[in-house]
Amino acid sequence: MRQLLSVAEVAERLRVSQSLVYKMIERRQIPAIRIGRCVQVDPRALEETLRSPGWADLPNTPFHSEPLMNGHKDYELLDIEQRKVMLAYFSSFVRKLPISYITFVYRRSQFEDPARLMERMGRDISSAMIEHLGFFQSFDDVKVYYDNGQDIVKQALDRSVGKVLSKGVVRRRKTSMTDYRLEQVADYLCTIELALVKYEAKENGETYNKFFGGIGSFKRNWLKQARSKRI
């Protein structure tokens, strides 16, 4: 017999408040079993419900962290609780993916000019690829996606990948955030890594606290889950 989940356990899985879980149960957005005053949730039924963003009456909007967290663009008509659920939903989606990642963090103020920054980026990317060369060589094709967001990043990627891997296996594709889920996943992971930098520097904590619940909760839940995917 499967063990049922309490409201607190469901809230922890979804990374939202218990009061929001109760509201979603009342709206029948989450299937629940009532035993007297006790409310519990079947974990298998919960997983089946979470497979589509439609489970919580959420729009099928491509994930983009900055406007989601600040309520801009496609998210401006959603309240904070809906946006928190969307972030939790996407986090659950990322957790199930067979992916690996690595990130690099830079502050422009630490470099004299963009050329020095690009040189450092290129060196770090090349070193990481050489360190994990067997991983990259295990694929017939290595696709480099870029969205023309920051030209300096594109150039550093092009030069580094071209140096480490043979030209025949590398395919470059121009795309946008809405075209591929994998690019949205990269945006999510970069958001988590950037949040750690901001928390530790005590910058922009109010926005992050609304979604992650403070640095302790962030590290225990969001960061731990993301870091499990690192190469």
C-alpha cells in the first residue's frame, strides 16, 4: 500500500505554502483523500496531475525566469501565487530530465574591458570541456544554441567549442527562448545559480525570498535539486 502525503509534504514538494495547497485542493486542482478532518494526497495521483501546467489553471507559457519572478510580459496578469506554482512546476519538470550542466559566473566590474572578459570566458569553457571531454565525445552531434542575447558569450562559446571539438560534430543553431524547452531549462538553472550569488552578496533578496523562502530554504530545496544535475 502506497504511503499518502500530508498537506505539508505536498507543499514541500511543490515548494509553495500549505495554505496554497489547501486552496488548490478546495478548487480540485490537486486530488485529495479526506479521512475525517485529515486531508491526504496519493503521491501517484499527484505526479499524474503535475504532468501538465493545466492542472492549476495556468497558461501554457514558455518559461522565462526574469519576467516570471517580476510579473512582466506574459506573466503580468498572474498573481504571485500563480507564478510561484509555475516556478515549482518547472522545477519538478527539470528534476525528471536526464541532463547535466555547468555554469560560470562573472562580474563585468572585475574586468578592464569586454575583450578580457571574453578571453576569461573562453578559457573557462575550454578547460571545462577538456576536463569532461569523454562526455562530449560520447555524442555524435554537439549542438550550440544561442539567442543573440549577449554577443560576447556567443563568441566565447564559438571559439572554445571550435578549439576543443572537431568542426564536423558541432552544429550551431540560432533560436529563441520560446523555441526549445532545453533552452528554458538552461534559463532556470542559471536563475538558481544567480540567486545563490545574489543571496550571498545580500543583493535583491526581497524578490528571491518571495519565491524561495530565504537562503536556508533556497539551499536545502532549490539549489540542492539543481546541483544534483551538475556535471
